[in-house]
Amino acid sequence: MASSRAQLLTPSNLRVDSRLPLELRSLSFQILPSPPTSSSSPATAPANADGYALVSHGLTRVSASVFGPRESLKTGAFSGGGGGGGGGGKAGDKATVNVEVGVAGWSERNQAGGGVRKGGKDRKTIELNSSIKATFEPVLLLHLYPRSSIDIYIQVLESDGSLLQASINATTLALISAGLPLSDYVCALSLASYPSISPTAPPQIPPFETTTQSVPHSNKDSGTIGSGSTTLLDLCQAEEQALPCLTVAVLPRSSKVTLVSLESRVGVGRFEEMLRWGVEGSKVVQAAMEDCVRLWAQNLAAPSKDLGSLFPGMVGVKPKGEDDMQQ
């Protein structure tokens, strides 16, 4: 373990993919039309979804399809009887959220190192199902849709770490595309704590602006004893396997946390520092999401603008010469 950790951060403070500790991988967020057809393979996304989004964090690529609100299905992938964790709760008072995860066959290249498996029935994909469901149930306004269900299908296309992070971000955009009301964006980020620096070393400087003050356990020039670790953001698979990994889902506008997933034990100081950087880094993800939603909205409005040149009355534009006639 010591040798693997030594390779994760070089003496020049660079990670295995040449990023700085607080630098995110390249982000690609897209809201797209749903695929028109699908096969019977569990690795293929269902067709004609109400909302569809494609998200890439570096080499990790995930798509999300959303169906609903619609009548609850009694049979099929979203019936609530499978590993997707559907159903529960009192019937009739609010909508239920069902989640299903599918894995493309070519994404199995990382399976030996702890990645997900084809078919989506291993422990990791079951945990993905329950985590996504627990993340969005408090954020969706489910009371507006009694006696109905909202079905979410996650398709893993490429896996290079931080699958839960990518799945939550893709689901947020797919829900927006489907027109479902959310109390806020849900932005997820994975983090790790690398014990490599002196507790009295200067604090980490992120490549983005921060809005909160440094926590008492972080490293400061004043000599305050800190956590003695370097926080890494947006983990690749090598970092995720070797270090204590934390995934947080944040509501950026209120800085509330709707999900904390931590599988290893860490000290209180290290956890507090990781959580702070998770909240700050989620605002970078939010900015990328807002750009994606803005572009999607502009594309939706583009046909109406073109139609307005032919039928000005449809968009509130008076025909040419009408003003002169009124005068």
C-alpha cells in the first residue's frame, strides 16, 4: 500500500494523470434527445425517455434516462421488485422513485479492479441504486405526483472511477430535461485524503474561488496543527482504490448536503476538510450544469424563433407595416 500511495502524488504535487490535487477532470455535460430505439440487452438504455442526459468526468462516461411521472408498473425493470430499490413507502400520498443500473459490456475492462459488472447485479451496482434513490427522494417534489412513479435508468458506458459522482450528476440533468421539479441542483463530487504533507504546511490553494473560510483543521501559515493530508478532488480509479474515498452530493445554493458516502475510516479533521472541499468543488460542477441547461433551453427556443419569421403573431411580433397602418 505504501508503494501504491507513493505513486499517486509526485514530489512536484502532481497526480497520476498530471492534475493538481484540487483540479477536476474535464467535464462534459449534455442534455440530448432520448435514443429512439433500444434492444433487449440490459446494457442498453430504454427508448423514448422523458429526459435523457450524457455526462463525462474524464474517462468515466454515464448516461441517465428518466421516465415519468407515470403510473406505477406492476411488472418489468421498474416494478419495484428488483435491485433498483423501487416501491417502498405509503402508496398514494406521493410518487415513488425507482432506480435501475445497466452496464455496457465494453466498460468491464475495470471489473478486476473493483469496477461494476455487466448486468448490474453485483454489490457495487446495488449500492449505486440505493445511493441515487436516497439522494433524490428528498430533493424531488414527490408530493406533487401522488399514485405515480419516477423511473431512473443509469447506463455505465465507461468506468474510470467516481461512478456515483457521474451517475448523480447525469440524473440531475435528466430530471431537469424531463421537466420534473427539484428544490435545487444536485451536484456530486468524489474526494480522497492523501497523508503526504506536514500539519504545519501552508493551506492548499484551489484553482477556483472559494466562498467559505478554512476549517480549523486545515493547514495554515499560522502554525495551527492541521490534518496533515492533501485533499484530492474528482478521483480516478487508481486513487479511488488506494485511498479513503468520500462522495458528497450537495445542493449548491444552500450548501446543504443530501448524500455522504464514505467506506473507510478517517479522522474527524480529515473528514471535515474533505467535506469542505466537496461543498466548494460542487459549485464548479453547478456552473458546468447551468451552462448545459442554458444551451439546452436555447436549442429548445430556436425553432420558435425561426417560426416567428413566418408567423409573427405566434411569438407576439407584429407583422411588418402594421405599426404604420395604426398610425
